[in-house]
Amino acid sequence: MATQLQSPRPVPGHVSTPVRRAIDSLTQVLARYSVDALRVSLGLVFLAFGVLKFFPGASPAEELAVATIDRLTLGIVSGEAALLLTAVTEVVIGVTLVTGKFLKVGLVVLAGALVGIMSPLVLFTAELFPGGLPTLEAQYVFKDIVLAAAGLVVAAKVLGARFVAPSVSGAPASGPR
């Protein structure tokens, strides 16, 4: 019986040195800049949606935002005042996140706003899920879970958490705060 020689299979996780260096470099760049990119993009989303609310009829979420503020404030803030409050809140969040100034204040405002942003899922369940299926408004609110998660990542960094890539040797690399 003849035995055939086969070329060895690559070891899982084994990557050539040039590719490994490229991956390590990319990892370092991502560790350094990705949370700031997330912060700025989150800020741009809040800024864009907040600015729309300054123009009556421009925001597809206007009616839901007004109804939510009205319900959460027990009717104390309603109509145009509710829309203005929502617009100012979202713009403040957006500006703090985009500029990086007063981030802790912006994140506290964001935490409070997220209660209002997510509350229609509880306050208006029947209207948002007629027959058990989500309306477009429900989907609009439901996707805000991603905004909440992004806010948590940004808050962690602002409060001192570090996101660093391991060095080539496997020991933790020093990275930016």
C-alpha cells in the first residue's frame, strides 16, 4: 500500500506574519477611534432628529413624541410645548455628543430621554402593535434599543472604561483613555 503525503492543514488561528501585523494595526486603530466614532455618529442621529422637531410636520415621530410627553407629564406639557421640549432635549444630546463638550451632562440628559424614547412601547402597546404586529412607529421606537446600547458604550468610556487591543505578545497594550 502506498501512502500519500498531504500538505499540512493550516492551524486554526494561524495567520502569516504580514497579515497578523496588518490585523494588529487595524485592531489598534479600532481600539483608539471606534468609541469616539460611535459617540459622534450617535450625536449626529440625535441632532438630526432633534432639529426636525423644530419644524412642525417635518418629523415622522412628531405625533408619537407629543403623545408620549403628554402622557409622561400627566398632561402638564402637551402640544407644541411637548414637541419643543423633545426638540431641545435631542439637540442638547446631539451637540454634547458631537462636540465632546459637557459629555457627562449630555449623557445624563440622554439617560432621561431614553426613558421617554422607549416608553411608547409600554404606554401605547395596543396602538403600536395592533394584532400583535408592529406598526412602522413601533419599529421606529424599537430600533432605539441600538441608541441605548450605543449610549452605554459611550458612557462607559466617559466614565473611565478603557477599550484597548492586546499587543502582539498577548499582553495588554497601553491605549488611550
